[in-house]
Amino acid sequence: MIKLVRLDYRLVHGQVLAAWVNQISAQRIIVVDDAAANDEMRSAALKLAKPAGIRLNIFTTEKAIAKMPKILELKENIMMVFGTTRALVDVCSATGAITEVQYGATFNKEGSKQIDQSVFLDDSEINDTRELLGMGIKLYSQQTPSFPKGPITSV
């Protein structure tokens, strides 16, 4: 069962592992990020970062879409972490399996607008976020479980 879907450009890192994995009793983390899935060094680093006893899959967007029926059948607590808003839009529109997304952190790059403490969106990410909202997906920002949820209803 998918317990949490998070957008976080850092993918698997201390905050995710220390806070969210414990909060939702995750047994598996599924990373959906084309760059990480296609880079052996980055994939190896992510595998080293995960705690013992937690399964980790690193999928391209295309593979995540293909695997979604099987993911939905797993009898595990699953945390999905997306590296980009585009991957989120593609998986959400192709599968209809995701109804809620937590925006954790996006890269603060030139031309981006600050939406929350750690959420910065450029024009294409704003368009992707609008697309997700248009699909009826509930969006909110939240860094750690101790932070309050900040609903994202428009950008």
C-alpha cells in the first residue's frame, strides 16, 4: 500500500530516512527519477543511503508506470519519492493511482518562485503543479512530520 508520495529532488537522504520512513513504517522506498535510474553511480549511492531492512527500487518514469499495477498489489508500506514534477504528472496521468502528493523540497534555481520554506518552482514546475491540481490530486507541502501540512491549492 502506498502510504506516502513525496516530491523531493534529494530523493533518499537523512530527513526522509529519519523522519518519514519511521512515521509511516515504510518497508519499501520507490524512487522515480529518470536521472538516478540511468546513472549507476547515483543509484549505488542511493542504495548505500537506505537503512538496513528497507527495500529500495529506483525506476524511470516509464518503468514506474509499467510497474504500478504490481506496486498497488504489494502488501508493504510503500513510500514513493519523485525527483521531478514532470515524473509526477506522467505517472499520475498514466495510472490514476496517486491521489495525494507531499511537496518536500525542490531545487532553488534561477527563475524559480518560492512556494514554501523548501519548495521553489520554476515556470515548467508551476505548470506541472497546475496540471496535478487539475487532475484533482491533493497537494501539500511538509518538510518533516513535526511541520504542519501546508495545502497547495493554487500556484
